[in-house]
Amino acid sequence: MLFMVIERFRSGRADEVGERFRARGRMIPEGSGATFVTSWMFADGSGCCQLMEAGSKEALDGWIAHWQDLVEFEVWPVIPSQEFWASAGG
């Protein structure tokens, strides 16, 4: 399954997010089944969107736990548009 993860850096914490990422990487727990696909930063630097692949939303919990003190998360299951429209008959 694919998940679009919307991350909003807690007020004034963007520098800390960057420092932690440079020091520790993405911190996806081994064995979680979660895989990073790609990401985009908000143009103003206040957050990012990450496309993740995992067997379930719960597989992302360990990764999210490493960042919750600095980041607010929204997790949305997504499918490619072409796949959606093909199944919707459109």
C-alpha cells in the first residue's frame, strides 16, 4: 500500500528536524515493512510530504514515533490516479 504522509514541522522546529535527519537519517525501523519512496518539501520550509510504502498504516507507527516531538503527521492511503480512474470506470 502507498501512503502520502503530510508532515508539518512544529513551530520553530524546522532546523531541529534538519539536524536530526542529517545525524540519524530517516529512522525507519528495520523489519517494519515500511519503505521510503520519495518526498517533497513545502516551498516555505514548514513541512514536507513523503510517499511511503507499507503493508498497513500501523507499519509507519515506529517511524512516526521517532519524529512526533518535532513533527505533526497526517497519513493518507493513496493509489495512483490511473489506477483509481480505471477502477471507477473513468
